[in-house]
Amino acid sequence: MTLVPVYRRRPSALHSARAGVSASFCCALALVGALYQHPLVLGAALAGTLLAAAGAGVGRETLRSLRLALPLALLVALVNPVVYQAGDTLLVRGGEALGRRWDITLEATVAGGLAGLRVMVLIVAFWLMSVAVDPDALLRVFRRVSYRSALTASLATRLVPVLARDASRMSDAARCRPVAPGRLAVTRSALAGSLDRAVDVAAALELRGYALAGRPARRRLPHSRQDLRVGACALSIALIAMAGRVAGAGEVDLYPRLELAAGVAEALLAGAIVALACAPFAGRGARMGVARD
Amino acid sequence: MTDRIVRADRFCFTYPEAPAPSLTDISFTLEPGSFTVLAGLSGSGKSTLLRALCGLVPHFHGGDASGDLQVAGMSVREHGPGELAAACGTVLQDPETQVVMGGVRAELELPLEHGGEPPGAVACAVEETALALGIAHLLDRRTDTLSGGELQRVALAAAMVRRPALLLLDEPTSQLDPVAGDELVWMLRRLNEEWGTAVVVAEHRTERCLPAADRVLALAGGELVCDAPPSDFLAWASASVPPLATPAARLFSLAGLSPPPATVREARAALRGASLAPSPARAEAAPRRRTRSDLAVRLRGVWVEIADGPVILRAVDLDLASGERVVLMGRNGAGKSTLLRVAKGLSEATRGRVERAGHVALLLQNPGDYLLHEHAEEEVGPGALLRAGLAGRGRSNPRDLSGGERQRLALEVVLSGSGSRAVLLDEPTRGMDRAYKEDLASRCRDLASGGAAVVVATHDTEFAAGFADRVVLLAGGAPVADASPTEVLGGGWHFSTDVARITDGAALTPEAGAGLLRARLEEGVL
């Protein structure tokens, strides 16, 4: 199951900072993807996320997210110009079919590409969060907000590796049969088995006192050096992204005619995002002792 | 307050839509700080009783309960598992589903947070419990990177972290090798003695737990049929339900000696006292190696190395001849399962050569993975159903069959089709009672006498002694012993049968040991 992001402890600033801070850092990078359409800014956010992943020692795991993000981005990029006809610059005159015109415009094509890039930024940023932020610690943060929802999420998180192992075992068992069974039979049996597994894990949760659980007590821990570094960068990325948006930096007008702002502001914004994404991992203070599973 | 940690009075329970009750008129009491073993054949109601004690029955599973069952003064019919969790910690059979969180530390913190403990108390209790159970080095590990034995310990720690007065364990040693199983039982004994925790353990292999126990409750068909100290239980089991007796007790019973010993130490002392201690074993000659034409599977210089990971198999050379009955033994992680997978062709060797003379059948650890259809008769034909002992059960859903029945059906599934030159079984005795193991040994002997090489990977030394004509002991991914059962199991400590320990390796099984003792008696030693 290479498409399931798995968290492992590593000696990096992102792993060492408290979960809420590290998650905020990833969310700040995702926020850039949500606020901007400008290719330079989106490219900076994507590059910044991948560089941060490399700095955190999870570059290879985060690159794996592109196996999911790229096809999805490509799909968005291809579908948008086909279904959206707006734009003055005609690239392909497609004629009329099914009661509508099928023209392809430059503006719709670029809009599709930018939407695809946005999708990639969001997926890669949240993937980084999945591989670099301890899910247990993150769920503990959420348990103070919504206890039962967070525990249900814990249960679902725990079931993912269990079910992945079940699926792998069932596939091996199918290979051991003299006549290979149909995929439908294996899938149906795997689904029935996953229900049994879910019941077993839910029973274990009951035995840990889940039914009577309340909101956990707040933990007051002093902020570590890594909390401050990562938190400051997360806050800076979020503030710069919002300020830039309010100031009109990185404006993109797609329709009816493509207009991209390309000035100093965009270059500064992109540079700042990349620099801040890398900042937690720069310098001697970022080096950590080795902590491995 | 109550002076009994458990008080059952005519407690009955029936699962939803079940035709008959799973527990009937159960009445007993347990003292605080006691160590109790729950014995019984498969389907006798042991797991259901444990689930009732922790409140999963009836609150989680549904069904009808009557009578009274109180744990720490709380009626399980009125208080659910969440409330009972304060007084009782529970570890069910499959450790993989007993762990809820992604990290070990979070797993131990969860019950305390549910109990509303402040952060300081949580941190302190986690450290204390981890140190007490010897898992401090695992605290920062992810749960999906732990072995079965490690998961078992973590689940036990999560059950113990609130210092419950009662600890319930369902087949805790079934997935562990003899070394890890012994360690777990010693740990339970320590918890029982030092913390005063009352322990209730459901086990098929009672010989592991009986030395620590002060009480045995035996169930049959959902009824409590024996409630006695270990020695009285063994006397009862030897006379009434021999499969429940320990090998040492069966040895004494077959030799006509009494009382049955509860431990190996007692048995040795009794034999010494009666001047019946047999002479130490003379090693048997190793089984004859077959010619190349007899070979069913041949492995030459087989390595399995994980990229950036450990070496699983190291230069393994192994010949499996037609008709041989081979048992593969070794600690968890020694490479037994991988060896079987490579022999079948399910996993590729990174180096080396595997030759197969024909079809190789492999039954993996979870028989349920082979059963894909709604009805047993859709899995195999009528003849195979008969061989699986399921004649007349063709319309049953495989999920409704017992563990042993599922195992037998899955074995017929992998054997269907053309004749197999080798039949490989991975841990088929896990969680099975002695009666089932004897059935399995008999089916495997039939396969071997039909010309197949039969290889069973197991931790069960008693099964190995009764079934095998050759034992291969793996350690660190390579065979470290490959000889007759007497040579391998007769002189070992962990990888040895109880009877071998009692007789200094002169016999491995109760039947063989009893023969020796009877001969000594006839010689007029007494």
C-alpha cells in the first residue's frame, strides 16, 4: 500500500515540534494553494512544501504523493477546457455536438492547468502533514474540541494499516488456491472481513473506557525551540499569504482574456514562501538527535 | 465494598439469534489477588465468560442475559465495559485489534485520559507501567512496527495502566513462541504477586499457566463443570476430559500413578521419590535422507533480504522428501513463515534456488482468508467436505464455523485440484484444543502416507513431538538443528516438551513416557 501515508518519527524540526504547530505549518502552505491562482506563487508553494519535506527527512515519502496528485491534477487540467467555453482566445474550434459547442480556449486551458496545480499544492501539503505530524498527538489536540469525532478518526486511522495487512493476506491466500478466485469474490470477502475487524477494534476501544470518556485535560508544556521556529514560520507564511491577497499581489484574471500580474510583488511573495518553508530546517539549531522506530 | 472481585450467581447468556445459550447457570466467586485459569475445549464458553466479565456481553454484542454477574460490586447487566474498565483490564485474542492508537505511548495514555486523569498522573502511570512490564524501550515506537509478541505486551500494558483489580486474558500465549510465552506467564505471575491483581486467563495449553494458578474453572458446553485447585482439576480432567489434562498429568494417568502433578518440578520430584526417574535419552539416529527422485522440494542457498531491512533467511539448504513429516520450529521472527512462502513460490528468494517436484499446497496462518463464499459447499466438493468433518454442514456460512472447522475447510481448499507433492501449514495449531490437534495430526499423517511431504510450522512442542519424524529448528534465518524429534526436543529447555523435561529427554510424549514408566514398574523398581 504505497499510497497510504505513514507517519514515522524522525530527527527533524517538523517532527519534533508539537503536533498543533507542525500541522499549522503544513496548513499554512496549503493556505497559499487555497488563496492563490498565480502559477509563480503556486509553484513556490509546491516547491516550498517539497523542500520542507526534504528538510524533514520525508522527501521520498512526500514525492510519493505525486502519484495521487499528478493524475488528479491532469484530470482537472484536461476536463476544465472541455467543459468550460469562456475565453476570447480560441485554440480549437470543436464544432457542435449534443446540443452545445465544443470549442477549446486558451483561457480555459490555462485555468484548468492552474486549478490542477492548486490541487497538487493542497494534496502535497496535507500529505506532508500525514507523514510528518504524529497522528496521535494531533488527534489529542482535536479531542479537546470534539472528543468523539477525534476518537472515531483514531479508530479509522488505526483500521487503515490493519485492513491493508488483511487485504495483502487475502491476496496471498487467493494465490495459494489451486484455481484463482474471481476478484469480486475476494473483494466481497475482504469487505465482510473489514466489518469484523472494525467490530474488534471498536470492542477494544470500549474496553479502554471510551463510552464514559470526557474532554481530556489540557497539557501545559513549555514551548520548545522547534515549536518556536516552526510556529514562527507557519505564522509568517499565513500572514504573508493573506496580506499579499489583500494587497492584490498574484492577481490572475482568467476570463475573458488571460492577464497575469508579473511584477516584483509576485517574485517577492514566491521567494518569501520558499524561504519560510525552508527556514525551520536551516542552521545548526535545526539539527536533532536521532530518534527512530 | 465487596470482599469478592467476581461474584456469579446462575448467570446465563445467549447470543442474538443463537439457538442455544453460550453460558448456562454459571455460579462462582473469585477472591481479590487470585490467579485463575479458565479451561475448556473450543466452543466451551471461555471467551464468552471473559467477555461477560468485562461487560462486552451483553452491552456490546447484544443477546439475552439472566442471573447475576458482578465485577468489583458492579453488575455487568447494568454497567457497560466503560464503567467496568476502571476495575478490570482485558486483553482479547488477536493483539493486532487490541491496539487502538498509532503510537505505544498514546496507547497507554488513552485509558487514563478516558478516566479523566490529569496530565501529570497520566505521564507517571505510563512510565511506571512500561517499566513494570518491560516495554519502556517500545514507548516511542509506532504500533504498526511491532511484532506479535510486542503487540501482546503493549495490549497488556494498556489493560494494566489503570491498575485494575482484575485482569482478563483470552489465549494470551497462542501467538507466542515458547520463550515469549514463558516470559508472559512469569510477568502475569509477578503482577499477581506484587500488585495483587486478580488474574483470569483462558488457555488451551494449561501447562503453561497452571504452575502460577491457584484455581481452575473448567467449562463444557457453556456450563461450569469443574471449580477446583490445579491438582484436583488435573485429577478430574485425567478421568473425565483427557484432552484438558496437561502432558505431565496424562503421563502419570497413563502410567497409573497418582496424584497428577501440576508442574514439571512436582512430576520430577514424584518420580525421584518413587525411584522411577528414567535414564537420560540416547539420541536416535537422524532420519534417512531420501534420494533426489524422492524430493518434493529442495532449497539451495536461499536468502531473503529486505531492501534496507533485516535478513530473513540466510543461505538455507533444505530437502523435503516425499512422505516426510517435518515440523519447523523457532522463535517469532526466526523465518519460519518466510521459508514456507519461498518453498511455495509466494515470496521470491533474493538469492538461491528452489526446486519443486510438483504442486505445493500452502495453508497460511489465517484460514478465514481462504473462505470467500457464503456457503461451505461452494468452497469445496462433497468429498472434501466429508474429509473436513463437515458432512451435512455444506449450507453453513464459513464465518459461522468454529476456528478448527474453518482450519479444516481451508486445508481442503488448498488441497483441492491435482495431488500435491508437498503440503505446508503455517501455525495450524494456534488457539486450538488438543482434540483438534489430534484430528489435524491424523489428517497430516494421511497426506504423508499418500506421498506428500508435510511441513508444519508451529510453536507447539507437544504437537511436534506427536506428529513429526523430523524437526528443523530455525534461528536468525537459518536452520540450527535438523534432526529427529528426540534429538531436538529431548534435550532443549524452551523447545522441549513437558514430558521430555520430566524424563530427561527419555520420552517426548505422555504415551511414550508412560510406556517407560510402566516398564520400570514391571522391572520391580518399587
